Amino acid sequence: EPLAARLQAVRAQMDEIAGQQAAGQRRPRIVTIQGDEDIEFAVLQKVMYTVNQGGFDDIALAVLKKA
């Protein structure tokens, strides 16, 4: 629930900014999720689902390779 609430607030802010820009141009809502190898896949799936349900249709995963 905290993630969903925060996403809703961010989306509202993004929509407000978009409304002040050129009319008729819908900007994509992009989210990048960063994690490490210790995150369980089931948790990642839940986060991705929550993000998508929050109205963000472009989800990217950031992967950092250890040196």
C-alpha cells in the first residue's frame, strides 16, 4: 500500500506538469526499478504489478554488474 500511494502521488504530479505543457501531448509514465541479486523474484513481480496498476506503462529494470 505505501508504494501504491506514492505512485499515485507521483502520477498526479506528472499529470499536473504535463497539463502545463503543450496540450494534446501525452508523455509516457516511465519507472525504473533497481535491485540487486538478493531480491526475490516474487517480490519483484509484486512491485512491477503495483507499478503497472498505478498507471505507469513503461517499466524498466536497472541491473548493475559487479566488477
